[in-house]
Amino acid sequence: MPHSPLCSLLFLASLSLATAANFEIVNNCPYTVWAAASPGGGRRLDRGQTWNLWVNPGTAMARIWGRTGCNFDGSGRGRCQTGDCTGGLNCQGWGVPPNTLAEFALNQYNNLDFYDISLVDGFNIPMDFYPVNGGCHRISCTADINGQCPGPLRAQGGCNNPCTVFKTNEYCCTNGQGSCGPTTYSKFFKERCRDAYSYPQDDPTSTFTCPAGSNYRVLFCPLGEPLLPLHMLPNTTANRY
């Protein structure tokens, strides 16, 4: 019996899926979040909705974030108030700060996954990020950072990291390893989200590992956020794409 090309393709697809990691992206916010992933694209998530994203082993410098205040047309073109990426629903590239980031690299040194929550691009949505198979650390950043944001860092819909605002080595660490340290502003973030990156060289307390082959969950608004920010009140004229 001749070998079927379709069977080969199905076998390869199932093999790829078996070794890929699943990222379950859940919106628990009382408002719509347009989830974004690099690699992965984007997806509209109303409250309670989930996007299951499969990521290939060996993927590095990857990130997932939420966008708010978006309005897209029927072709998926439009803009977001926070986290906008290339003006499209289906992201090609990284988002515009401020945006809370879930970052990861799969199957790296010693066959480990590396993962973190980063506020180096600022904060827009509370987030939990954790492996679902147990035994590894759950990272949580649920403080009211937007409401408590220092005046110079305030942005519409979020709170900027000082690097975005001031663009100096003190906050951006552009002169290399050891050229910067904690600042008053980074301590503001760290005191509220102790496991998250508060400045670019905050590695010792902010990077976590889990065995390769783990699956993960990114949860927007883990506490539900009962108070709806004014800028996220439903807009009846907004396109629902």
C-alpha cells in the first residue's frame, strides 16, 4: 500500500503538537482584553474567555501581554490605548509600553524553561503567570499600580517604567551589566510586585525556571478587579472584532 503524504503531514503535526508547550491565556478582567503574543499573533478575549496558544520547543525571547482600549475594523486594523502592536489585531512584533509582560524561553540551559513577569515596559493589567503542572513558582503581580503610579510615570491606561520616560542609563542599564541598580522608581514596582522585573538587571529575584515540557497559564486580572477603570468602560460604538 503506497505511503500517504497526508498521513505523513498529520503525523508530523501531531508530533509537533506533542512537544510544543501550551499557554492558556485567560481573561478574568471585567472588560475586554486583546491578548497578544510574540510569537503567536493576537486574539480578542471578553471576560471569561480563553486562548490556547501552542509554542514550539526552543522558542526564546517570547512574550505575552494584554492590550486595552482597542478598536479594530473588519480587516483587523486599528489601534489600542495600551500594548498596541503594529496597529493590528494579529500582532507582528512587540507592544508599545506601558504593558505588563509574561516573558519566557523554552527548552534552554539544562533542559529548563525560563519565565518571568516583567514591568520593564511598564504596567497596564494585573497578571499571574505560572506552570500548570505543579511544583514550580507562581508569579503574581496584582497590585493597583495604575492607581498608585507616580506622577511622572502616569500614562493613559497604565503606568510607564522610568526607562520609557527618561531614557537614561540609570533606568535603562544601556551601558551594560553592573552599570545600574535599583532606583526609587524601580522600588515602587518591586514593593508591589516582588517577583516581577522592576528594572532591566533585576534578574536574581525575578527569573524562574521549570522543567522543559511544562505547560503554562497567563491570567489577566487574577483578583477579578471589581472596580472598572473609567477608560475601560464599555464603548457601544467600538467595533467588536
